[in-house]
Amino acid sequence: MIRVVIADDERLVRTGLRVVLDAEPGITVVGEAADGAEVLPLARELQPDVILMDIRMPGLDGIRATELVLDALQPPPKILVVTTFENDDHVYEALRAGAAGFLLKRARAEEMVQAVRLVAHGDSLLFPAAVRELAVHHAARRGRTPAPLPRLTEREGEILRLMSAGLTNGEIAERLVVSPETVKTHVASVLGKLGVRDRTQAVIAAYESGFVRPR
Amino acid sequence: MSTVLGALVGRRAALRWVHLVLGGALLMPYWLLSTVLLTPALPRGNTDPGQQLLAQLIALPLSLPMAAVTALVPMVRPLEGAAARALCAGALAPRRGGPVRELASSPARSWAARRRTSAWFVLHVLLGGIVSGMSLTVPPTVLFLLASSSGALGHTGRDTLHRAFGEYAPPELLIAPALLFLLLTTNALSGALLARCAPALLGPTPDERLAAAEQRAAELAHRNRLARELHDSVGHALSAVTIQAAAAGRVLRSDPEFAAEALQAIEETARAAVAELDTVLGLLREDTADGRRADCGPTLAGLDTLVRQMGLAGVRVETHTGPGLGDLPPELSREAYRVVQEGLTNVLRHAGPVPARLRLRLSGGRLEVDLENPLGADRPSRPGGGRGLRGIAERAESRRGDYRAGPQPDGSWRLSVRLPVSAPPAPPANAAQPH
């Protein structure tokens, strides 16, 4: 059962999301927060698997709340940023802060459900094309060359490229003709070397450093 | 060789020649006037062509100060700028690695700009006068010399040359091309000099550049604000509606009660969003209607109209205004108008059609705006979290003022904004606010 907490200052959005997710087998909404400041205590108490996080909230915003929760909880829950617009600068900030992905408020109910399942499972990238676009756009806008990536082995580099292309662990295993367990080990060591929390951040780092280039 | 030829008779040289001839034409009135002024100084009845030529040459420097003075008129800059842009080919090409250069298209307001325009004008008419004069005299002379060398004119040509040069008169076939070359070179050099000086003399002054940059920043800030308002109002409302509709659809059979509630929420949210869209589009229309920038919206002078509109929408506003509001700086007056507008829109959105009391007055160097209304019976109040309130908070902050909003013990809602009258506005940091 995937346990979900919803943080959004709009009651209509919270109840809507709750009803959509609760209607789904295998997903249950265990709590709601109306402000970023309420998220950490609530998450500590309920230990959810996934937190749906609105970015703009009156007190503490979703980016800061994401950082707090990820720093404080072990194991950290997956954070799914909920946003009105895709081209919102703060979506990228949230992804850099460690959010596992983002969800558009206008997404279809099935897409919302799938997004929650996907980040809870954690072995593939949510909306690879959109994440790629965000990373490329923002890396270009920052206009600086970030620190190069730490040395990866050839195999690890290959896996980071495939991750960035949006392949799941299973697909990567198939492509490289190795077992999914091996891929999992490699992914873990890539994340460890890059010092990032999940594959979304790894992909952002790959694009920002120029390790992977947009085609 | 071909580049030299190109520089002398190419398309660029031809355009620049037209520009210089225009300068010569502009010189004419001043030059005629100086000739007239010089006439009394000449001995009466003098018909010596040498002296007359001298008088005409002296008239040239004499006409320049007059040209300089008239070029101080502000409109000269855009006119000369337009001419230079069209004809002074290459004036705008960036110098090696430098930025693209520009000529100002607005009238010269500051004295620095006028002086520079004046210097440009003098240079233009002086070089133009020289090139025009040469253009008028050289071709006939060349034809004359060629005809003379072919013997068609008998001894006339040779005699003229002897009169000018004495014993050692060079042959016509040497002088004719030399004269042509001199004309073309003078034209090319003058044109190049003008092209080189144009950006410095006709370009915007540092102050004007700064002002233009500030205006661009203000326009950008305004666009950001409009984007934020659309985002905050319509964007959020529509996403709430989408989510509610999705939820209602999912539980239509299993939880009809929720579905009904959701439908009602959708209706209300959509209605409020349309109203808000109307407001934002109104802001846009104001901008385009008077063709001016953002911050040129209505001021407190338009308060009566606003109050009337709100009355039509169901919020009857009882207004109390203190003295001196008409003398406020326009920016402050505009911000105050927006605060009132957003405050009243909030009343309509959260409390519905209820009467409101608005008080505006100056006290202790601050403009006080107080808006009070009874809380709507069946609407949930959200302390401190409303969207319009955030806009008001941002406006107050941008004027270094403060604001307070919340329910009162007597069951009413009160919004209080205090804006210092003389504070310099805070820098526009709004672009970095979370959406």
C-alpha cells in the first residue's frame, strides 16, 4: 500500500487529489497539510511513501519544505511536486532540491495515479522529456559551467546516459543484457558518486555538467 | 585594387555621397545668408572673379556658427538620425567585438545631446558643402579639359591652364583624372568620417541609455506582474476545477454527495476566475488603450468609477476620503488604487455581495487605506492565505509600506494598508517570487 500525504494550500485541490487517489487500489491518502510548515511534523508522524507537494504555499513554500523533509526523515519519502504550469521556474528548483518528479494539476486522474506509483517505485524517471527540457533550459540559462561529474566507470556512464534518456532499470538491463539487480547496483553507485538522492537529480546533474547533451 | 575602386565608387560610396549632397543642400541657406552679410564688406562694384571666389569661400566658415545654433533645436537629432540611418552606410556596424551601435530616434532633450547633435550637424553641412561644391565643379572641368586636349576647343583650354599654372602647366590628360580622383577620395573620406562619428554624436547619451534600460526593466516587471496575476488567479482556479472535476468523475456513483459538492465548488471557482480574468484583461486593455506602459494605470482619481463598478457587482461601498488625496505622487496614487481594487475584488470573492466600508486618508506622512466588510456567512475564510492579499502585500512591500488583514472581534474582516508618501520604491524583486 502506497501511503500518501498531500500538501496544498487550496482545499479544493487537496480534496480533489484525495478523492482521486483514495479511489485507487493500493494507494491511500493518510494526511493533508495546508502549509509547508505543517508538512515535516505530519511526515514524521505518518511516515508516508509519497508526498504531493504544492510549490507555492503561504507560509513555508514547497521547495523549502522538500529540503526539510528530505534532510530530516530516514528513509526519506518520495516527493512529487504538484504544479499548475510546467514552465514554472520553481519546478526546477524543487527538482534540484530533491523532489523525485513533478505532476501537473491539469493531468488526467490516471496520470496522477501512475505518477504516484512511479515515484513510489523509484526505478524510472517521471516525464523524462520534460525533465530533460527543464534541465537543458535551466543549465543554459544559468550560463555557467558547473563542476564536472566525478569519475564514473564506463559502465556507470553508460547507465547514466540511459537513465537520462528515460529508460527504466528493467529497460536498461534489457539493453545492456545484464540482470536488473546488476543495473540496480550500478544505479546506486552512480547516485552515490554524484552525491544525489535519486535518478531525477542524477539526470539533472548529467545535463547541467554537459555529460549528456540534448539531441 | 578592386577594394579601393569599391570604396571610391561602390554602392556605399554612392549612398554616402547622397548623404553629403544633402548636407550641402542644408548648408545653402546659411551660406547664402553669410554671402549677403559679407556683401557690404566687399568693395563696391567689384567684379574681380578671384575676389568673388574668396568672398564665397569666407562665407563658408561664417555660416557654420549659424548652423550650429539652429541645430540645438531638439527635433534636429531624429531628423539627422533618420538621414544617417538611411544614407550613412555602415554607421551602425559594430566595431570589432563591440556592441551593435544605435542612433537615437527621440528628440535631443538634454544639453549634452543637443551639443553633440549640433557638432554633428556642423560636420555634416561642412563636409557636405565641400563635397557638393566639388561635385558641381569637377565634372564640368574634367569635360572641359578632355575637350580641350582633343583640340575641339582650340587654344582656349591651354590658355586657361597657362593662366592658372604659368609656364609649367601640366597636360590636360593628367589633370582631368587627378581631379576626378580627388573628388572621389574626398567623398569617400568625408563619408567614412561621418559614419565613424555618427554613433558618438547622434547615439543616445549615457543618461538616455540608463533611462531606456530602466524603462525596459519597468516593462519587464509589469509583464511579470501580469503573468503572475494571470497565474495566480486563472491558472490556480482552473487547476482546482480540473482536479475537482476529475475527482467528481471518479466517485460519481460511489460518493454522489462528494460529487455534488465538487460540482458546486467548480461552479463557484470558475465564476470567480472569470471575474478575475476580467480584471486582469482590464489591466491589459488599459495598457494598450492609451498606448502607455504598465504603471500608467488608473489613479485614485478613478476611485468613483471603481466604486460604481463594484456596486453593480453587488458590493456597495461606503467611501470616506480625507483631504489631499489628489496631490499624491502618481505612482503612489496608482498603487493605492490597485490596493483598493484588489481589496474590493477580494471582498466579492470571499464574502460575496456584502456592503463594504472604505476609508482613505493621509496621516503622518502616510496614506492609510482601510477596508472593512462583514464576513460572508457560508464561505470559509482563509486567514492570510488569499491570493489577492498576496498581491496587496507585494504592493505594500514595493512601496516600503505595510499591510494587515484579518477578522475582527465584531465579526467583520478588515484590510489595513499603510503606504509612506515619500518613500523611494523598493527595487522590483518580484520576478524571483515563487509562483
